[in-house]
Amino acid sequence: MFKVLDAYSLKARLFPALIAVIPSLAALAILISWSKFGLTSVIATTAIPVLVFAAADIARRLGKHIEERIYAELGGKPSLVMLRSSDTTFDAATKAQYRAFLSLKIAQPVPSEQDERDDPKAVDAFYERAGGWLRENTRDTTKFPVLFNENIIYGFRRNLLGLKWPALTLNAAIVLLCLTLLYRKGIVDTEDDVTVRLLIVLVFAVIHAIYMTFAVGKKSVVDASRTYARQLLLSCETFIGKEKPAKPPIRRRAGN
């Protein structure tokens, strides 16, 4: 199943999906008897990959929705915000160098601070096109491995945050199911195999709910998005370095 996925899809989409549905997978693995491969086992075997891939698709869509909300709160994409004159992520000289380089690539003049005040939407459109050029020209993961890894981290956190409430809802359903089955059994008998399995799934679901509640949040996504954006803009250094003409060798005077 994993072989058909590229590194980004595997780590940034499938892994968050697996984390989100892992209580369900645990319930299928623990509660269903696999000693006899009957109809229930066939259904469970079929359901597991379908459930995971469905969760991966949902993770991407919900992650994108979360992304739009975060960008709106931040005032735009972090890479766009960092190019504005008011942002202090980069010093003024470095930012001017990056903006001048990107203006050549998208064939548009560099906006001034006055332009940002007079027509912020038009200036942001310039920064958006500049960021788009950078993203399209840094897709080679062998040349930009650090950027690629930061993108994976951001995608993982964003998509996991998108799945936070569906995962917690699923957890609640599993906990309710386990408690209902335990209640129907009456006295908790730790010698009973089914009871032990239910308790394992219940504890697992509770621990998972605690993780999703406290470890998955917007702040970690914002931090990852800013780290990725900074690394994206730093990739200008690679392009600028390649385009700088080599300095001519210094001629030595005879006798020196």
C-alpha cells in the first residue's frame, strides 16, 4: 500500500490519517477474532485500507480548509507576509535582494512601501506570484531537501489539525461502544478474553484522545508554516548564487 505513494503523500497525508483512525484500526485488530478467517475478517481486511485512504483524502481537504482560516488570521500566506516591508523576518537588505531577484523572474517591477500603502491588494498579488514562482522552481527535492522536509512537516501538522475533531468524534464513539459492551457484560472480569480486549481498546482510545486534544493545535501549524515560508524565501540564495558572474582572476605583477 505504501509503495504507490510518494514521500509527501505518505508522510503528510497518510500518516495523519493513520493517527486519526488508529483507535478504529486497533478496535478492528483487537476485537475481531482472526483465528478463523470468516466473513467478518474479510470485511475488516477490506475496510482497513479503504478507511485509511478515505481518511487521507479527508485529511487533505480538511487541512486545506484549516489552512485558509489560518492564512486569513495571519493576513496572508506567511511567504507573502514575509516579503512585505513591515515584516521583520528578514533584514531590509536581504529582503530587498530577494524582491529584486523575484521581480526579474516574474517580469514585474518591485513595489515600494508607498505602493503597499496605496494599493495593498496589487502588491500582495505581486508577492503571491513571486511565491508561486519559487514553489514551482523548487520542486526538485534533491536540490532543496531542507525545504521539502519543512513542507512535509507543515503538511503533516496542518492535515492532522484538520482531522482533530473527526478523530475525537471517532474516539468518543469507540469509548461509548466499549463502555456499552462492558456495561452489558455486567461485572468486569479480567479473566474474560473479550472484556480484556474491550479494556485495551478503551484505554487506547482515551490516550489517543488526550494526544489529539493537547498535542494537536493551531500554534504548531502556524510555527511550521512560518518555518516553511522562511526556508522557501531562503531558496532565493541558491538561485542568486548561481546567477552571480564569476570574478575574474587577479593578475599578479611580474616579480611578485
